[in-house]
Amino acid sequence: MKLLKKMSTTILSIILCITLIAGCTSTKETSNNSKKDITLCESWNFDTGFFTVLSPNNIGNNYGPLNYLCNFYETLVQYEDGEIVPGLADTWEISHDGLTYTFHLKKDIKFSDGEDFNAEVVKLNLDNIPKMLGDFNGAYGATTTLIKEIKAVDEYTVEVNLMSPYYGALQDFTLLLPMGMMSPNAYNEDGTLSDITKTKTLGTGPYMYDGQKDGETYVFIRNEEYNRKQPDVDSFRVKVIPDNDAKILALRSGEIDAIIGSPNISYDSFNELSSNDDYKAKVSDAIVQTRLMGFNLSKEPFEEKSVRLAINHAINKDEISKNLFYGIEEKAEGVLDKSLPYCDVSVEQYDYNQDKANNILEDAGWIDTDGDGFREKDGVRLEGEIVYISGMAMIEDLSLSVAHYLKGIGIDVKVKGMEMMAQFGVIASGDFTMAMQVTNPIPYDPYLFMTRVNPEPLRDNLLAQGLKHIDNASEILNNLTCMTDENKIQETYDFVLKEINKNGAIIPLTNVKSLTVFNKDVIDDYKFFGHPDLPNVANISLK
């Protein structure tokens, strides 16, 4: 049972690193219509419901609703352009010892069901979140595991007391999953979710769902209780279109108006549409996450550092960036982008050099003894398999490209696409040699990355390989969690990021940015926000 629980938590943590599937828009109306109604699209349906505490214990693997939470729900504070700014709280203070966070709430805010937003509702949400997460508590940030007591000081002041200080707590409060505030009607008396969350949104955001559904199309309307800046779009529909090629066809036919999010479009299609005068193609300024490949150091031959270092030199990241991603995704210099907090750390670069890679392998005794083009040593063949999630844009091409480079230095590599949960399972169980993965999307990282790379408790069996050579890695990372000295926090990041790089068990490949392509006859502009790969309808400007 403990093994199953550990694997479940690992699976959940890896789910967070998967780029969040975004939506697309369509409309049959023109800009001259008085009612501005558009239609979006999504890969997954919303049948699991519209609540903010989404985890496998209540939704399985259907994360479709997560991609649209920003349209219905808000957090106490928000993440924008690398900064934490007011959300449902106007101001906040943090005690000197880092144990108490005091939030001063906005007044005159109502939920879409008419309930008042106040300190008691915030307390209700924060008290219930850990209970609803259950075994997955901590998989969406450490703060929910550290809550000691929530106090409603007065009607619009909330005090959050932690059991120990946590340097990433404030950023955790920006996470829509799980920190989006829901109406008290979202909960039963025992703190469990009410059935109403299956058919209604119960947030303070600009839009709401009131149960309207036509086949596989969901209808969302304005939240009449929303009393702040009104968005351009009056209402929108979300049509379920799982296949990315079908999304492109729908965009071309006028059935939808936009595609938002890098997982939803191939770079070939993006490049093609960017040169078409009927569409506008945009790339986010922010780097959303890092593509990476990792090794299982418990499997031959990848327990040998020389093999990993040779592979690091054998992959031409510049060529991958140019040929697969049209230069939009630039090569990654580290597992975490330098623009993230504490991550401006210089690490040694493994420049592309196949001659050097070949020499490293030969010096380590890996020789092609039978003339088949692949190396062996002591009866062990230099081979492996890259497992990747099938159906994700460009991942198969990336895996095949890496396999091609490794063949060039005598390593026989197969690639295998798997359903998402199946790949999570083989990584959790250790039944893999190599795997493609991405880091968590901002704003979860860098804090959640430091949780996932920790070997104990094991949350991510791929990332944890990066510090497998450090005997006291868990102690270092556990100490980091409760540090308040900024200099010591930075020293820990310097050490961890440099050691991950030195170990060579995790290879950063490219930096992912969010993409959108939209019909210029319908949409004037779209602005990416703090969660760039999530479609934020309020940021759509119509013609």
C-alpha cells in the first residue's frame, strides 16, 4: 500500500510537468454583432466538474477543467511577469520569522452564486484544501502541507499560520490549482466537494458555467456578480476537439478562431500559419518550462557517468532548435530557466561534439566489437529506450531526433510512445532507461522542482536521478524548505543546479514558450498572462 501511495504521488508530480493543454476559439458572428460570443476548443471534456482542487483522487487523468480555471476562479495573489501582485487580497504581510502570512482582502466581491467573499470563506477553502488533496497533498506545492491554523481576524483579514517557514509559500498562493477560491456552496458540511461543482463554476472570476451543454460543446457566460474591468467577450463556448490536426482544420475552416498553447499545435503548422495573412501568430515572452531527457541510473549502461557525459555531448541542441522548433524554442542551458527566482546560476555547457563523445566512450572501454555499429563492454550492449507521451505535439519527433544523434556515437536507442498515465507508471516503478519530460509550468517552478528532485520522499523518479550521486541530497533539500536567509537559499540553488548538471543524468534540451495563432478577422489581439499556456478569455480583444 505504501508503494502504491508513493507511486500515486510520483505520478501526480509528473503530471504537473506536462504542458497544460490549452484551448482555441471560433465564432460564427462578426465584429459588428452587439453580443460578442465566440467558441473555443479543448482536448479534454469537462465532465469531471469545475472545482479548483483537481487531483487524480477526484478527476482521474482528465485535466481539461484545469486549463480554464483562470476564467472562473481567482487566487489571493497572482503571478504576472515574474512578480507577485494583488489578487483577491489587496495587500499582505509576512512575519519576520516567516510563519505568519496576513492577507487583507478586497471588499464587495461576490461569487457567481451570489455568496459574499470574505475571510471566513478563505478560511473554509484553506482548511479544506489539504483534506481534498488527501494522499496528493504537497504535489501542488509544499504550503498546503505546512498549514497549522487559519484565522479570520475580521471580515476582510485572514491570518495563515504555518508549522515551519517556507520560502516558496507566497508563490504557492498564486496557484489556481489548488489555491483558487470557491464559494462556500462548493463544500458539504464535512468539507467534501458538493455535487454542484460538477455542473457549475463557483468562483469570483469574469465568467461562469451554468450547466449548458450541447453535445461536446460547453457554454460559458458572464458572471453578473463580477464588478471589476469587464472583458471584451460576452460569452464563449468550448468544443471538445482532442486531435491537434483536427484543430488546425477547424481553424482553417472558420469553425474555431484560435489555438492557444504549445501542446496544441506543431511547430510546422505554427510556422506555416505565421506566414498566412489571414492569421496572427504570437509567441510568449516568458519561458513556460524546459524540455528535458533523463536517465535511470539503476539501469545498465546509464549508471556509468561516462556514458551520460558522452550523450550530453552527442546531442545537437542548436540543430534541434532550428529544425524542429524553427528557432522559437532555443536550446536550454540548464534544467531551470535563469529568469526564474534563484536560478540565475551558470553551469558548464556540454557543447555538441560527436568526436569528443566517441572518445569518452572509447576511453571508458565501450567498443563496437562485432561491427554492427553499436558499442559493447563486458557483455553489455550500449542500448536503451526513450519513453515519451504520445499525442503531445513534437515529442515523438524530438525523441527520434535524439535517437538519431545517439546512433551516431554507437548507441542503439529505440523510442516508444505511451499514454500519459502509462508513462507516469513506468517512471514511478523504475521500469525505464530513458524518458522525455518537461519541468513544471510557471509559476509552479522553481519551488516545486526542488520538491520533485528530492530523493526522499520520492515524488519524481526521473528528476530524483539528478542528485542520486549526493548522499545527503534529501537533507539538503529538506533544509532548503524552511530556510529564511536569502543568501543560504541561493547557495543551495547554486549547489543543486550545478550538481544536477555535473551528474549528467538530466539533459536540458530546449526552452518552451507558449504559442497562439488566431483569425485576424475575428480577434484583434491576445495577451499571454501569468500562466502562459492557459487560455485566458479576458485577455482576448475582439475586432
